[in-house]
Amino acid sequence: MILKTFGWSFAITAIGLAFAAWQWGWEAFGIVLILSILEISLSFDNAVVNAGVLKKMNAFWQKIFLTIGILVAVFGMRLVFPVVIVAISAKVGPIEAVELAMDNPERYEALVTDAHPAIAAFGGMFLLMIFLDFVFEERDIKWLSWLERPLAKLGKVDMLSVCIALIVLLGTALTFATHAHTSTGTQDKSATVLLAGVAGLITYLVVGGLSGYFENRLEEQEEHEQEEEAKARAEGKEVSAVGLAGKAAFFLFLYLEVLDASFSFDGVIGAFAITNHIFWMALGLGIGAMYVRSLTVYLVREGTLDDYVYLEHGAHYAIGALAVILLITIQHSIHEVITGLVGIVLIAASFWSSVRRNKAIEAQAGKDPDEDKTALPV
């Protein structure tokens, strides 16, 4: 079952890592591997959400999402989007950006270095909003309860995450951005950082608004479907569970694509904190995206979700760490390996905590591993 579901992902991983080592050396091999792991980890909750929604579709729409959807996810967001970000930031055409990366890496590196303050501010604000909205939300399962409980209480204040993000952006513009690192030395990039940071904040709010819109439409459609099923049962008609089709499935498909795009932003933007090499970035994120799709299929076919409940927390703390690192790199250089390891350590710690939690519950309550568990915060 695992080989059948993850076979293509395993094959693409082997080919991709071998190609990176052959073409660019062992440093590229390590960076691509780190990017793949980070993409899988950061998008783990995306796979869980996708599986929960995808199982409501019929077989046709499931196939559409797993074929057309993967083209959008892998080639659109992970391959094209990084090039577009560089092109816009460096004020060159997308084709020219790719040609420079291939034919004139020195000039490309200079353009990316000059554009880095804008990229870091845009990505830092986007990732920071994801992290803040997560920690300010009240949730039943808490990993670091000593931290998450008071933050959830603070989160009851309206627009607190936006206010904090704007304060952080202003502080960044007045500190790191005044001596931003560029190809010609340090320059004052305060205005650029402010503008790019606000753009990142707006992008997050727009993406979140679209996701919320499709989610509301989905809920309305589900209520309608439930009413129709109840009416059919009352009339003695047989109700078959074939999955949603037609408009309902179409809205589900749109919702999943917007949701997947929003999750893709954190992976793509976070990748700029690890490397500026668009080919390493595309290769690592593409490998990770394949695993996310395979994991979605696995969860749908198995009909169960993962028991490692703290992984989502670890992924969001990794996002928060990447946001801070991106803002710091406006002025100070941080090695890519250190940046990647920070996220991996946080996610590994959340995985270890999840395993300990599951073992403690089984030992204390004597419950079956498949039974529902109450949260045991760290």
C-alpha cells in the first residue's frame, strides 16, 4: 500500500537528489534535501485538510484534484512562482530571470541580493501572519501549553495579529533596513521594506479571505446536501454515499486549490530564507509537493488521519522562526544550513512530543491506539 501510494514520490526523490549532486555538488544535494523535508513538514497539515475534504468528492473529482491539481501545485506554485517573485523584485522579465540564472549566475546573484530586502520583507510578513494567527487561536490541543494558553487569551483582541505584524515591520524598517545588505554594499532600504512588507500582509489577507469565502460556500453546500439526504430518507428513498459532484464538487475543487496555494506560499517564501538558487528551490519544493499529494491520497484511502497531533504546532513554530530569520537577513547573513536545521529541529521535537503523548495515553488509560485521545499538553 505504501509503495503503491508513495512509489512515484520515492522515484522522483531519488532522481532529483541524484541530479542535484551530479549537476551542482553535495551542497546542492543537502539544500534540496532540506527544502524537501521542510516542504513536507510545513504542508503536513495541508495534506490532512485536503484528505478531510477530498474524501467528500466522488471518484471523478478526486482524480481531477490529484491530476490537474498537482500540475497547479508543483509546476505553478513551486516552479513558476519563485521565478515570478525574483522577476518582480529584480524588475526583469520571468524569461530573463531564468536566462540569467542559467547563463550569467553572477549577475543573477547580484539581482537577487539587491532584491532580497523586498523578498525578505514580503515573505517575513506573510509567514509571520500565518504564525500569529495560529498561536492566537484558541484550540483544544496545545503543545507548549505554558505559552499557547496565554497567547490564545490575547488572541481574543480583534486584529491583534495585524497590529503586531505592522509593529514588527516598522521596527524592521527602522533597524535592519537602514543598513540592508546589497551587491554594492549596505544601503538604506527602509521604504522598500515597508512597501514589500505591507504587500505581504495584504497578500495574506486576500488569500485568507478567498479561502474563507470558498469554505463558507462549502459549508452552505454541505448543509443543503444534508437536508436533501434527510428528506430522501424521510420519504423512504435509498441514499448512496458516492461523494459530492456537480457544483458542490466544483466549489470543493476551487476551495482546495486556493487552500493549497496559501499553504504553498509559506514553503516558497520560506525557501528564500534557505537559498536564492531558483533551480535548487524548485527541485526541493517539487519533491516535497509530490509527498504532500501522496500523503493526501494515503489518508483518503486509509480513511484515518494521523495521530501525531503536535506536528501542526511544530510546523507553525518553524514558520515563525523562518519569518524572524527572513527579517534578520535583510541586514545580516545567516547560513542556509542553520536556517533549514532550525525548522527541522522544531518539527522533530513536535513529532517526539506526539509519540510520547500517544504512549502516555496508552499506558495510563489502556486505550486502543485508534481510539479518540484527549490532549496532553507539554
